[in-house]
Amino acid sequence: MDDIREYSPIEVKSRNKSLNVTVLISMAVCLIILIISWFYYQDIHFDDDFYKHYLMTKFAWSHHSLFIDIWGRPIVTALLAPVAPLGIIPTKLLIIILTLLCSFLTFKTAQILNLKYAEYIIPFVVCQPCFFISAKPITEMVFALLLIICLLYFLRKKYLISAVICSFLPMARPEGFFVLIFWLVLLISKRKYKILPLLGTGIVIWNLLGYFQSSDVLWLYHNFPWLGKLGFYGSGSIFYYVLLFPFITGILLPFFLIGLVYLTVKRNFLFTGIFIYFFILHTILWKFGLFRSAGYARYFVCVAPIIAIIALDGYGLIGKLLKLKKSVIIVFIVLFIISSPLVSSVIQPSQLASEHKLIKTAYQYYKQNQIYDRPLICASDYFYYLAGYDCFNKEQFPSPSFENVRKYAQNSVIIWDSKFFAKEYNVTSQTIYGLGYKKVASFNTENPAYSVIIFISQ
């Protein structure tokens, strides 16, 4: 991060004009990239989380409790709810806008840090492989947006505003609870002791809203969904994210590592500290199966702006040492843009996974045979997304529990699958047979093994 130098008024005007043009071009190029990515991945998933979040934001106006739902992330729901009822296309367009806003604020942060090549940082954010395919209602991108706003105010020494905004991070992602601890340390290091209680603002408001809904004074704690069974989605090696990291950063990796070492040696710990803290956090969560961690690469979209800033600083150092011309970074960005889809295709295949193909086939059968005259019990959010059903209307769409399968045994349709219905709700196909249901269709795949069965009550 360069030392500040004085510019003459003419130099400032000329420099700002050139900088603004570069930023506008970068924003336009990234907008095109995101729209292309959106069309290319328009029916692709990471997992059912995407569809669950979309359905929650779509139907929040009919079920107001969804606005404060802990799993649904209230900040995400509040941002997307105004457009989600209009369909998936307006929702994705809003997320593209928020993505560009996040990258622009990263640029403003790079300016404050006086980073060389700050005007080129926007593609450093948007074209990271995981960020590249984030034009869907995911919580990580919203978290990244809030985090860079926190940092922007912190760097401007507006510590009070930074603390209040930080307090709402848990309402975007569960990592926010841990970031609050980091921010607590930051504020203590600045001796801003009077501001410390403000870090609880978001949690207090959230719990208060839950109290008004349920009369439970400890609503947030009693409804916290990430406690309980360890290794719910598995666990892995302590080196898991080390091996995965090249797919997270793409060809930014060498510059990121140089920047990380350089900033650490300079004792500039704000950005390196956040990243290392976040990296260690997810390594521990995945190693021990805590907080229902699933080991996704996309978790690092949360710190994509941090990765971009550190990598750009690393590139600036190399550029200074080798006396590289400005045209070289343009060539690098072009290579980064070209390579990111290739890297992201490893993380995100360009076709539907076999399980979603079967769900889609089951939905088509359900639709063609018009078996709509009875309650539907299904555990797949992708099925509800395809059907456009309000799965939060529990009279028409009961939760896929054993109790409901037994309760509605005289009048219901069940879309059973071997992943969600069987593993998350512990209801096997044999259990459904035993309750007197009749199988009307089944769909199977062997690699990986997955089954979908449509049952109707007799």
C-alpha cells in the first residue's frame, strides 16, 4: 500500500478522468460477464440452499415470520423480497447489481488504501471463480457487501457506523457471529471502548423481533439451527481448504500469496488478519464438522473483496519491482477473465447434477399426471422451485416428517428422495410403504446412487 504523494490540480483532474473511465469500463465488462454467467448457469445449482433462499424471499410477504427466519438470513430476505415475487430473473438482476456495488465499494476501499492499480480491482473481485457464478440468491455475496462497507467506514475512522453495520453481519451469514469477535478486538486496539456495546445492536434487534413473534425471551438461542449434531454434512482434512484454495482464487493465487506475505511483514494486519481469521475458522469448522459446515468453496465469496485487495497489493509490489507497464495488468485481467470460467467449471459443473435431473423428471411426471388434488409432501426445494409452490403453506404442503407422512396417509402425494427425505428427515421408502402408500413412479441413477419415488395414498 503506497505512500501518499501530492498531485497538482491539473494532474488530479487528468488522473481522476482516466481513473473514472477505467472504472466505468471495468464495471461494464463485469456486468456483461455476470449476465453471460447468469444465462449459462440459469438452471444450475450449487445445492438446494439456493432454491430455499429464493422461495423464502418470494413468499416472505405471505409468511412474515420468514423475514426474521434464522436460516433464511434476515438481511438477505429483506434485500431480495421486494423483487423475488416477480420471479427468478428480477431476483438475479438485483443480485448482479449488488455484486457490482460490492466490487465498486472494494475499489473505493482500494483508493483509501492508496493501492497502485486501484482502478483495476473490480474484475479482481467479480472474476474470482466462486464470485463469478454468484448471480443467484446466495448469502455469501450479501455478506461480502456488508463486510466491505464495514471496512470502508472503519478506514474512514467512522468507528461507530462501522460497529453498527458489523452488528448486522450475523443476519447475513453465521460467520458474522465470529466476525463480531474480530471487530471487538479491532475496536479495543483503537481504544474505542464506548462503542463496544453497539456490536450487539443487530443481535438485540433480531432477538427482539423474534420475541414479539414468539414471546420467547431467548428466541435466537432456542431457534439457532447450527447447533447439535457434529459432522451433519461431513468433515474433512485440516488441509482441505489449502488444497481447494487455487480453485477459489484462480490465477490470482501467486499475487495473493505475495500480497499476504508482504502485508504481514509490513505489519499491516487489517486485511490479512480478517482473511487468516476467516480461513482458520472454516478450516476448524470443516475439520470437526461444526456449525453444519459443508466444506463449500463458495464460503470464500464472503471475503472476495479482501482477497482482491491483498492480491492487487501483491501485483503492485511485483509491478514495482519489475517495473511493469500498465498494459501488463490489462493483459493479466483478460487472462483472469478467460480462465475463471474454466476454474469455476471444476467447482460448478455446467449441467444439473443427477439428483436434480431426477427431481426435474419427477416434477414433469407429477405435472403431466395432474395429481394436484391432495396435499403434497416433499423434501426437495428444487421441486417446489420448479412447481412455483408456496411450500410454507403447511396445510397444502406439510413438512416431510414421519408424523406428517403418517397423518396424511389417507390423502396425500409424496415425492420421496434418498438424499433429503431419507437422510435429513429420517424417513425411508420402506417406512412409507409400511404406512400403506402406493408407488406410482420411480426414478434412479447409479453414479452417484440416488432415487426419487412418487407415492400416493390409497
